[in-house]
Amino acid sequence: MTSTVPNAIEHADEQQPPITMFGPDFPYAYDDFLAHPAGLGQIPATAHGTEVAVIGGGLSGVVAAYELMKMGLKPVVYEADRIGGRLRTVGFDGCDPSLTAEMGAMRFPPSSTALQHYIDLVGLETRAFPNPLAEATPSTVVDLKGESHYAETLDDLPQVYRDVAEAWAMCLEEGADFSDMNRALRERDVPRIREIWAKLVEKLDNQTFYGFLCDSEAFKSFRHREIFGQVGFGTGGWDTDFPNSILEILRVVYTEADDHHRGIVGGSQQLPLRLWEREPEKIVHWPHGTSLKSLHLDGEPRPAVTRLNRTAGNRITVTDADGDIRTYRAAIFTAQSWMLLSKIACDDSLFPIDHWTAIERTHYMESSKLFVPVDRPFWLDKDEDTGRDVMSMTLTDRMTRGTYLLDDGPDRPAVICLSYTWCDDSLKWLPLSANERMEVMLKSLGEIYPKVDIRKHVIGNPVTVSWENEPYFMGAFKANLPGHYRYQRRLFTHFMQERLPEDKRGIFLAGDDISWTAGWAEGAVQTALNAVWGVMHHLGGETDATNPGPGDLFEEIAPVELPED
């Protein structure tokens, strides 16, 4: 399997501990916290039944609401669109309901151990995702500058591609202490993690991903940098990330978040939907049989929030699209942070000015996808002349960039993700309708596979998304630019409110754009758990001494703090 990390490191010792999304900015063991029999904490009996606003019904909001409910609080979830957020699974009109398309999150690394806790909790299954050159992918075609190469493993590609993979491994080792950090993360060696990362943050905060490559002797060749940007390894090309901070990329590769991906059978949106309906076995205050669904009128969340303001007694007052006004002792905001700047009327007093600055400076990536349903996985047919698969998972510099082939068996209907693009590549699709997009994509793929008539296998209309055009998202996910570390630290650490003035407490930020690993569901879960700890602490609760929460250990593992002057 191809990887963006050095294979020699990844497989050097099969007995080494598994990697998790454990740091490096905040090396807290969320998986251990969740698994502990003592639970996440408790609140005073006098606070039982207290309503807490949870704004946003994506994964982070639903996880936070679920855990607050278990503590005996009454979460009131507000959702402008649908439960799930960017865990959005859709079907195809007129087609078998088993055919689905993942418009948002579709592949999850095994290092997402807190996420896996909830996947297991609700009884979902996962299976290997067909990334380029992955073991689950029968074949991959790399098509650059009009020249195509067919491969089942990296060794099937021309030498230059292996040179690029080796250059990336050397670049990481020389410029980012990869093997040392990887080992420290596996062993959960917090002092060593913090020692390595503190030096790198100070050294690299102002560096772009592309600049990091250019500074490496291993990537002195422009041709190598170009191929790496267009094709990459693991999940595909990296060039849309080139302007971003190299620290963002290191967080991904250190924890192998870009490798060994799995998809959720039946669709990722099932996770928040099942949590919404789940009746936990261990619950305080509420009778057994209570669920988030049962705590909400007609089993539905409240509608979109239109206004947030502070009122007397340092309460948070929420106005929704129905004109309903409710006031809470605590609230968690999990929607994308730009919503606070445009869609929701907010008092400036909600957050300290430095936090408003961080919200305003948040940089979001664009992303688009288009899927079509087909009659069967015809790509597994063999070409009579070559004996190869007639079509493959495809990486290209053409408009489609990445094409993924998704099947559920040889005799069943299947799905093709004709194109998955980010940033400028996504913006190129923005003015086009779904059918117009499909026509351009079929033309591009027809140039790569002139013998294959994809159109004749299509059995339904395409479905598409451009996340930058979604009114309640305005982008796909956060990605820090150089110099943004300080802003991200402010947002991530917002749950630690004892250091804030009293009139700035009570509302807690969460969601993957608040996390250090934006774009990954694990970040949504981790920040939800931070916010749960924050609300619990705000309402006078505490964790069990045998299971300290993220706030209890904060001073020991707090993210590196860079000087402001």
C-alpha cells in the first residue's frame, strides 16, 4: 500500500503500538477517556435537567449533545439543514436505496480512535476505502500531461514516481524529525512529543507546504515537486495544500491520517443519525429509554439560529428561525465559525476580541464532488488486448483530478465518484450544473479510457456538491495558512474558560475547524469532548479522579504558546 510516510518507518517493527491521532499539539488520550468505566464526569444534582444549547447538528454537535444527555443535562440541538453536517450521505432518485454517495466525509483513518468509539457504539461496519494504490484498489491509473500509467502497486509505475515517494520520505525525515515523532506518538511519550513539536512550531509556523518542499535537498527538482503536487501518494495529489501551513500537513502525516482509510458501510451519516436515536444504557437523571430524539419536540432539532447574544446573569440567549427565544446557562457552538460572521447576528460580547480575530482569519478550503450510479462495476472487466482492468481508480491533471470506483459486489449496481477536487480545482466547477459537470468529466475520462463507454452504464442522474456554495458551510474545512498557529490555539483552547473574564464565559466552541486536525471527523469528536468537559466544569461538575478529562490535564499538555510580540 502506498503511503505518504516512509515505509521503512511504518513497517520496521510490526510489534510497535498502533498510531492514533494523539497530538502533537495536544497529546491527550481521548480514546482512553471514552473507554474508562467511570465515564466522562458528573454534574451536581441541582443542575440535572438544565438545558444547554447545542448549535449545529453535525457530528460534533450530536456527540456533545449525547454526552451531555448522559450526564443528566438537557441538550437543545439547533440545526439549520439536516442532522449530520458534512457527514452527508445521499441517494439517487429512482435507484436502489442501497446506492449512496458520500458528499462530505467518506474515508476515515484507523488512527481516529475516538471516532471509532462511536462507530462501534452504534454498531456500524467499516470496510477498506479504494484510495490510489491501496490494497482494496484493484488498479490505479496515473494520467499526467496526456501520458497514462497503469499500476497495481507503486513498483508498476515509472521510476520517477518511486523517486518522488522517496523524496517525500527524506523531506519529512530531514525537515520534521518524522521517525522520532512517529515513535513518540506511538508510545504516547508526551514529554518527547512536546519537545519535538515545540521546536518545529517555532521553526515552521511561517512556512508554506510548498516552501517546505523547496527547502529540502530531496525536492530540488521542480519536476518532482510537480508530480508530487499532482499525484502525491496515499489519498492523491497535494498541490491544493501547497499554500497552507506545513504544520497542517505534518499533523496529518505524523498520525497517518492520510493512510489505511476505511469507509462506513451504508454511509457515514448513519453515525450521527444513530446517535440521535440511541438510548444509552448508562444515563443520569433521565429514565431509561431516553434519547436525543425523545428530548426534542416531534423528534426534530430546533431550526436555524438567527441571533446569539448575552443577557443578564451572564446567560446565552438564542433566537431561532421560528422566532423562538430561549436563554441558557451554557451553549456549545459547533457550526462552521464563519456562520458567526454572516448568518447569525451576534453580540461582540460573546467572545474576547482576540477570539473574534481568530474566527475572522480562519481559512477554509473549497471542495466539490460528483457521483453517478452505474449498473455494475464494469471497470473490473478485462481489456482483451492488455488483460488489464478496463478502468481504474484515476489520478490526473485533467479537470476530474481524482476518480473513485465504489462497488458492493460484481453483480450489484455501483457508484463512481467521477471527480473529487479542492480549492481552485473546485472553483472551476462552481458555475456548472450537475449535468454540465458530468459532461465535462466524461469527456476528460474518455480521453484517458478511449475504449470505455462510461455513459452507457449510467442508470440515474448525477448528484453533486460544492461546499463553498452551501449556505450553512461556505467551505469544506479549515486549513491554516502560515502564521495562523496562534489563531488556532485561541480557538482550540477556548474550552478552558477560567482564564477568561466572567462575562466572556458560558459559550464553548467546537467542531473540526476548531480542532488541530480540521477536515477529519476525529477533530469534530475531540473538540466536542473538550466542550462537554467545559460545560460540565462551568456548571460545577467534575471528572472522576481516575479518569481526568482534557481540561484537568490541560496545564501539563497545553499547546505550545508562541509570543505575540
